[in-house]
Amino acid sequence: MRIGELARRAGTSTRTLRYYESRGLLTARRTGNGYRDYDEDDLRLLRQIRTLQDFGFELEETRPFVECLRAGHPAGDACPASLAVYRRKLAELDGLIGQLSDVRDQVARQLAAAERTAGDAAPRCEMTG
């Protein structure tokens, strides 16, 4: 299939496909007249990349998954390098969840303190009616 069809089927743009090609994540074969030519395996690679990016993975983090698929594995996460990326991403997410939890606790404490000091004597905000 040509680049336009691949882009349409993958739900992306031809510009993105050219970028992936420049980064070595996608390899185009050339037809006799110089057009880029792709197949279903390329579509599978793109779907893997898009899924991982939807999960918050950086483009470079998708490389082991792409290489795993290119090596003939049925899934991009069937290789040790892909599993290592999953582990790193999970640790990163756990850290972010911890940070967000700390911030949430701080905001909850601030709100509780503000509500305690608001009392009856405080003037009403014009915004609240």
C-alpha cells in the first residue's frame, strides 16, 4: 500500500509516517517508480507505536516493541527489551502517582484549614453570592 493509504488506515498523517521513517521506526520499500510501499506488517508496527504513545510512552520508548515485531514475534512485548521498557514506565508512573497523591493531600489540608478559618465572621466573597 502507498503512504496515503497506510496513514489513513493507521489514523495518522503522511508527515508522521515520514518522521517515523527518518527515526528508523518505519522502513519503506520503494516501487519501481519511487513510491513508498508498505504492507500489513507496517500497519501492525504503527498500531503498536500509536497504542504505546496513547499510554504515554515517548516515541523512542516504542523502539524495542517495533524491533520485537520486526524480529517476527507475534506481539511487540514478547521480547526482554520491551519488558524492560514496561518496567521502567511502570516505575515512572508509580513515582508520578506518589507525587500526585502528595499534592492531593496538601491541597486537602489547605482546603480543610481554609474552611476552618472561614468562620461566620468572615465577609462573603462577591463571587459566591
